[in-house]
Amino acid sequence: MRLTTVILIASLVQVSAATFAQRITLSERKASLENILKEIRKQSGYDFYYDRKVVVANRQIAINVKDATLEQTLSKVFAGLPLEYTIDEKIVVIKEKMPSFLDRIVSAFNTVDTRGKIVGENGAPIAGANVSVKGTSKSAITDQNGSFYIAGVDERSILVISYVGYVTKEVAAGATSLGNITLIIGSSDLQEVTINKGYYNTTQRLNTGNVSSVKSDVISRQPVSDILTALEGRVPGLYISQNSGIPGGSFVIKLRGQNSIGNGNNPLYVIDNIPYNTTNVLQSGIAGANGAINIFSSIRPNDIESIEVLKDDKSRRINKQIIIKQIIMATYKNGINGAISGKVGNVVGATCRGIAYLRSLPETIKAPTEKQINQRLKFAVVMGWLQPLLKIINIGYQILSGYKTSMNRAVSYHLTEAVVGDAPDYQIDFKKAIFSRGELLVSWILELLCLVNAVLSIKWDNGPASAFCNDDDQASFVIYNPEKEAFVTFTDVATRQQKEAVLQLPEDFAGDTVHCWQHFVNAAGDAVSTSVYLGEVMVG
């Protein structure tokens, strides 16, 4: 009877162990190693600890397992990789595989000391050319004779040779002496850049006037809803200032300063070769923000191919009646990757999220509806509040950006989730504001205390160390003072392991109530945690 009981208990233990053992099913092709480790973490419950410098994020892995154990899965993942792992309880530690004595001997025989000479097409030596070993930090600069020497190069490596004005060249480093390596002079792209100068086009090479051009790739990357705003800081001599914070509002624009008394200072606008009278459009009481709206407010920035700003006397060829004015010209996109070519009447090819479609050119400027005005008010509140945090948001929303910019993502979230109140008194709900969104783990706050002399003390505690909770993660803080409408940011002020940060606030914050947020950024700067609202505190 006792023997039967012992056998029965042993069987139950084996069944229980088999029941609770985690089985893993994976089928991936060309997936990054990090993504595979994250999927294994989800299915197994095991945490992974590794150095990002060792586990390269863009390393591609192919794996196909079904109902496999953790050990079987990891063996297939790391097969052929210079990595090894150990399992300690529920943590998998990954590190670089140390080469064996035999591997070091083989590596020594596979390395060569390579030398050569870089010359031009005429045979003259090129001094100062850069010669680097592809994928490594080894490099050399050619001397006055064009010669270079690099020691300890793997014979299977590729040498990358570059010099200003010449086409970059790659050669195999399979010999100790490579002889003369000839670089070819690079063709200039000045002939390929097309500039719209009114009713004719020219190239950068033949252009003799003072023209600044902003292309569609630059415009589409800006987190703005108005084309004129995208020109700020990108055209020398162009001063742009919006009359109000409401989207669609009119602008004060000066090109090369105050240049007229009687004819005004607004430049002439030409959209697809159609001139617009800026005096009527911008100043004559068209219903909208501050009684006037600008001509570009109804045009999507993504529909514009390029904007040219003509600054000098060359503009007289187009603008004969008002000689003193300069010209800002916008050109619509004509076709998207060949899917929609050309333009018919007032219809033009455009694109949205990579999909080609046809859209109509604006014919009239209508007064915005009440719903549009309210949306613009919300947008103005959100943009005005987030603009000072552009650097924080560019890092905090980078993992979600995709085809949108980080600021676009942040604005979209706050428009739908963090705006409260009724028109026109919209406000930000500080508890719902998020400046960073990511996969790193957050910490729990133990203390938020304001000391004397405007010193803020913050203490926190962490969960167990893992790939999503590293000791060297950097803590950053955002402080907002509603009374002064001012932000103060503190980036990389302490590591996660330190569990404490002491922040010196501006002295004029004394007596005011401030709101605080915290988030973490990993050492590589490519992963973040979701920001956490810590609360409000009175500054002493």
C-alpha cells in the first residue's frame, strides 16, 4: 500500500511538472533578435538580461518551432550566433561567446596587414582619403603620397574608401598589398535639382538669381498644419510670425525686412502659376481667425511638391505690376509614383499614407464652421502647450512615430484624450498628459517633496531587473508651472538604480503649484517608458 502511494505521488508530480512547463511556438522569418526574445518572454514568462551592444537589434533571425521547451527554442535561436546564454531561475542571461583557443589561432591566420595607394583618374595620389574596414572601427587616412596601412584586418573584410568629390568605393581586403586603387570623380547633382522660377523651370547649375527652395520631403516632416509655418528657419531672410495661435490665422511675413511704404510688405503668392492678391486674401476681413485667414490654410502640406521663394530682381519677370515685391511660389504634386500622372483642370494627383488619389484644387475660401473653429481652438491649446517639449517628445514618441512624426502622435493623443472644458475655454487635463510612450517598465513613487529654496526631492523604487528594467536607465522629469505657463525639463539626471533625484527649480517658482511627470530612457536612447504623472506640489 505504501509503495503504491509513493508511486502515485511521483506520477502526480511528473504530471504537474509537465502541465506547468511552458511550451513555445514560434514561426518567424527575417525577424530581429530582440523581437524574438520579447515573444519568448511573453510565452514563457522568463525575463532576459543582456547588453544591447551584444544583442544587435537589426540582426535577422529565422526560426520555426512548435510546442518546444525553452532550452530547445533558445538553442535554435542562438545557433550560429556568437552568443551564449545561461538560465538562472526565471532569468535568461545572454552574453557574448568567448572564443576558444583554437578559434583565436584560426583568427590570427585569417588576418592580414593590408596596404595600398589611393589615386585619382589621372594617376595623381589623393591625400586625406578615408579608408575604413566595413562593420568595424578600424580606419586610416592616406598620407601625402596617397598611401595607407591597416594592421590586423580580416582577409574576408571589405575596405570602404571615400573622399570629398569622389564616388565611394569598396574593395576586398584579401591581400597584403592592394596596389593602386583608383577613385572616380563624382557627378554633381546640381543638374538634377529643378527650381521653379515662375513660368519656367531651371536647374541649380544654371540658376543665377537668389532663390530658396523647400521640397516636399522637408515640408511633410514638419508637425504643422500650415505650409507657411513649415518655412520658418528654412529660408534665409524670411521673417514669419502668426498673428494668433489659432490654426489658419493670418501671418506677418517680411522678406529681407521692411522694403516698401506704399505697396505693403507681403510677398506675392503664386500657387500653380495662379497669382493671388495678398492684400485681399490676408487683410480684407475674410471671416476666420482674427478676422483674416491665410491663403495656404486650406492646402494640405502633403499635397505640395515644392515651395520656391524668389528674393531678388528676377521676380520682376513675373511680377511686373508690383516690381518691389518678392514672390513665394507653391507647386502641387503632379502624380504619385506614376499612379496618377499629370493634372486636368482643377484636379491634381495627391497622396495620403502612401495611397495615390485625386483631389480638387481650392477654388474659394469659405468661412470655417463652428465645429472647425472649436477643433482649431483645441489644436492651438495642445500645440501651444507641447511645443516647448519638442525634444522630449521626439524621443518619447519615437517608437510609435511610423509614417507620422513624434509630435503628430503626441498632438493626436492629447487632442482626443487630454483636452477638457467647453469652447472657447479649453484646457489640458494634467493627469492625462503623456510625454513619452514605450515598453520600459515604470517605477513606483515613494516620495514627492518640495524642500526649501525651490528644491524638489523625488524618490522611487523599481521592480526586478530585466530587459525592460535596467539599472542604467536614465530618469527624466518634466515640471510645469500653470501660473507662469512655463516648463522646466530635467533629462538624464539620475539612473534607475539610484532611486532618487534632487531637482533645483527656478527661484521665481516659489509659492506656485507645479505639476510633475517622470519617465525613463535606456542607455542607448532607443527605448523609453510611458511617462507617469507624479502629482502636484507647492514650491517652497
